[in-house]
Amino acid sequence: MEKSNCLLSRRQFVQALTMAAAATAVPRAEAAGGFKAAWLNHYTYVAPDLKKTRDWYHEVFGMQIGHEEAKLSHMWYGDKGDTLMIVRQAQAGEQAPRIEKFGFTIDNFNRRDVEAELKRRGLQAKSDTDKGFWFTDPEGNEIGVFAKDFVKRPAPSNEKPFLWKALSANHIVVTTPDYKKLGVWYKDLLNLRETSDAGRDVYQWFGTSVWIPTAVREGAKPSSALKSLDHVAYTIANYKNPEVAAELKRRKMIAENANTEGSLGINCVDINNFKTQVCDIALVTDGEKRRAQPSQPGQRRPE
């Protein structure tokens, strides 16, 4: 009887250890620390002509002009996440246009905890005030993690008219020699919700935006070499394909004979001939459905 009690006690001890181990076994991203990306915080658009670029984005995408200095302007999206595009005047000899320094808003930002996690991961981070950090990904792209209130948005403006209203970044493309490897790194660091892999790119969600590591096209340079994201696409309010296509053609942002019929996102160029896209919020989710189907005329996916 005493022996039986002793054996039972040992079993209970082993079971207790097993249960304790199970309780601490959490998904890899959570166990490894990391952050939860919630929104696009801000990025910098390096422009060949600051004033011309600022005025164009204000007129076409309805971006609100905020803080200004001699060589930069703050341009705010009309979205719940308070996304900021900083337009900076290119210096003499500097490559422009391009998009640099891309920052993610993360939930529950705590400076001390964020700094500790970055150090634990071996990332050489540079502080940006007390509300953010810059560092580089494994390929050398400069990114950052920030508090939502990194920069205070100006008071709402009722200024009109403008052509469209940019609500958020629909998707953001970073080109890379190894999209799978880079995608794993971003997913782990930022707890991105990955939904599909098409064999040349992967969709990784945060908020209503999609981060898309994409295999660089043959003969082209990746984002790390160009020191620029491939492009940022804009979700606009009240997207209507025929009207958007007609306006893009009128402004010579796309070719007159471009086939855009039925598309929820139209590839185009901005005032500086830099690649961008005008989109319906449903573009990416619709594109995911079509990945498994044969392509049809007029159907496009994010590129």
C-alpha cells in the first residue's frame, strides 16, 4: 500500500511537470517575444521637387498637409491609424524618387521592453525620440517600430476639393532575392498574419494593409540595393473602376490604351513617374481568391 502511494506520487509529479511545460508552450512568434504590428506608422518619400510632390499628393490623394520645414513636409492619410508620409527634398546627387525608412505601428509600445527585445534579437537599433527605433532587416532595408502617437496628427481639416481620399496603404511591396526567407523574418518579428504564398511573393497582413516580400525580377535590383521600397499602393474611398481609370488616363498616369476593365487596383505612376497603385480596399482579398484560378482579361493582382 505504501509502495502504491509512492508510485502514484511520482506519477503526479511527472504529470505536474508535463502540465507546467504545456502551459509555457506558446506559438513560436509569441514565445520568441516580437511585436504585434497594427498599422503603417510612417515612411519617407524622397522627392526631386518637394513642393511639386507635396501639392500633387494633396490634390490627388487628399493627404492633409501638417508640419513643414524648408526641406520636408508631413502628409497625413485620412485613416484611423494616422499614417504619415514624410516628403523630403532630395539632396544634390541623391537618387529620387524613392521610398525609404518604413515604420510599423506596434501595439502596446513600451520603450524599455521594445529596446530589450531588439537587443535580444541582435538588432542594432537607433532611438528616434522616446517613441520609436530604427534598424535594418537581414538584407539592409531600414525599418522601424513605433508608438501610434510617434508624431501628433494636426487637427482635422475640411479643406476640399481633392480628387480621391487615401484611406490607408493597401499593400506595400519590398523586393528581395529570397522572398520566403525574408517573409519568415518579418512574420516572426511583427506577428504578421500570413495568408497566401504564390511562389514569388507572400501576403502578410497588419491592420488593413498587406506587406508583400516579392522575388526580384530577373536583371533587376532588390529594394535593399535600390534603398527604396518597390511601391506603396493606396486604398481610396469610393473606388469606382471606370471613373478611376478615366482620370488616370486623363492625367497620363497610365497609357491611353491600358486595359483596366474590372480591376480593383490599377497600376500607375505618380507626378515623379514613380510606381504606385490606386485601389479598392477589396483588392488583396479578391486577389487571393483568384490565385488558384486561371487569370482572366482585366483581372489584376497586387504587383
